[in-house]
Amino acid sequence: MPQNLNTYNIMKNILFSLLAVATLIGCGKNDDNGGDSANLLVKKITAKNEDGKLEKVITFTYEGGRPVSHSITDYVNGVQTGTTRVTTFLYDGRFIKQAKRENAGRDNYVQNFTYENGKLVTKTEKYEMNDYTTTYQYSYTGNQLKSVLQSHPTTIYVNGSTQSGTSYEERQFTYRGNTVIKITTQYKKYLNGTVVTDTSYGTNTTTYTLSNGNVVKEVDEDSYSISTREYTYDTKRNPFHYMTNFVEPDPTSFLNPNNGKINILTYKGTNEPKTAGTKDQTLISFEHTYNADGYPTVVKQYKEENGTREFQGTTEYEY
């Protein structure tokens, strides 16, 4: 589903990137003790609001050039709220086999990953808040992701009675030149495999346009509206792209603009209802300060509206 364009927030997208980057860490030369790639490792991320007060701090712990844990601490006006959430990773060779989050209460989870021929084929995910486990199944054509099938047990209500069944979300990917089309459908099935009538929630289509490995446009369409997101980029290295292959494998991460080879400079989001309603537009811009190696150390975020430019906060990176 399309993200809320009016609440586009750099830290939310950074966290999404951190929880989505995946696949080749074992092939990298990153080393905590130095070397050409040592600066690629983000050790700490600090987010501050428009008044310079802490909002979130993320720290990473590495062993042998790959992360074994990361911690997230939230703040409100510079004051810590709740406990520091810690996620740890277990490896099988160069692949993550388990991710486990603790100190997050009902948001604690355990994820397990299985691979075939170097590709993720199954992920299971159990949140403490849920009494069920969600399964993700990935299929490929050659090296291209073909589909993701997400499922979990559910209760189906029929004529005043209940039956056990399964809830599904299916994402199909089609590749046409520099575009990727994702079609998402949701439905439920009885345990005998029959689709439950009136449980389909319609089809959502997202078309991604890529240039040199970076998402420059997303068009998301459902029964009610069309949302368009457009991005421009700088020419400097994006640390999240070079952190690929760790922190929860996700074969769809190449469609996340925050994982591109270079850094986002501007974002324009437009949401247009298909029937009655007002067309909404959001403009966000980012100003980067870089280190000597060309990686961002400070990113300032601005929102532009009605000819005015409003400072929204900063994100700081330590390597």
C-alpha cells in the first residue's frame, strides 16, 4: 500500500532501509579494524527534530565486518521513552538465519530465514503480540524476483459460525525495460484451499521506474486513488546501498528509494482521488554534508509548501 505522503519522514525511511537491506554481506571486504571498505559501515545514526532535540538513536555492533546486533532508542523532545530495543542476528555462513528483537514488549519478534542457491526462499515471522506465525515465500525467474506470497492463519466468519482458514497477500512482479510492475492482491482461503467469497480486497498496482539502479518514480493505483512519488538524487555514495546483505534479508529492497546507489535530494509526492476530493502534494528536500570519502554525515530535511521552506530536522551518521 502507498505510504502516507503527508507524513513522509526521513527516519521512518531510514529504519525501513535498515530492516530491508539484504543479500551480499559475505562478499564484501568490510572490516571493523580498517581497510578500504571500513568507512562503509554505519556505526551510529542520530535523528534530531527541528529544535535540535533527540528523536531516535540507532547503533550497530559488528563482528568481522558484519552486524551482529543493532539497538534503537526513541526520544520525545530529547527525553528517552521506553526501553532500548535490541535486535540480534545469527548467521549460517554468510547468510542471516535468524533475527530476534528484544526489549520491545509486544513488538518483540523472531524471524527465521531459509535459502536455496543463494536466494531467500522462505521467511517466518512471529511477533509477541500475535498468536500466529506469518510466512513469506519467495519465487524467482532466473535472478529476478517473481513473487512474494505472505500468509498466516486466521478465523473466517460465515453465517454466524467460525472456521479456520488462511489469510494471503500476494505480490507479483513483472519487468519491462527500466520499469518494474508490482501487483498486490489480498484474499482468504478455507483450509481445503477454496477462496472465501467476498474476502478479496481488490488489486493494487505499483509501477516503479528505475535509472542506474535508483528508483526515480513510483505510481501506485488502487480503486480509490492514484499516488505518484518522484525522486531526484545527488552523485555521492549512499551508505545503505553498500550495506546490502544484512539486517533482515528482503529481495524487494531494490525497489526502496532509500537503498539506491546514491542519496535522495528531493521527493515529490502527489495523491489524486479518482472521484471527488482534493489533489494533495508534498515536497521534501534534503541537504547533505559529506565526509572526505563522499558519504553523508549530516542530512537536513525540509518541507516546501506554499512557497515556504520549513526545516524539519537532521539525521547524523557516524562510520
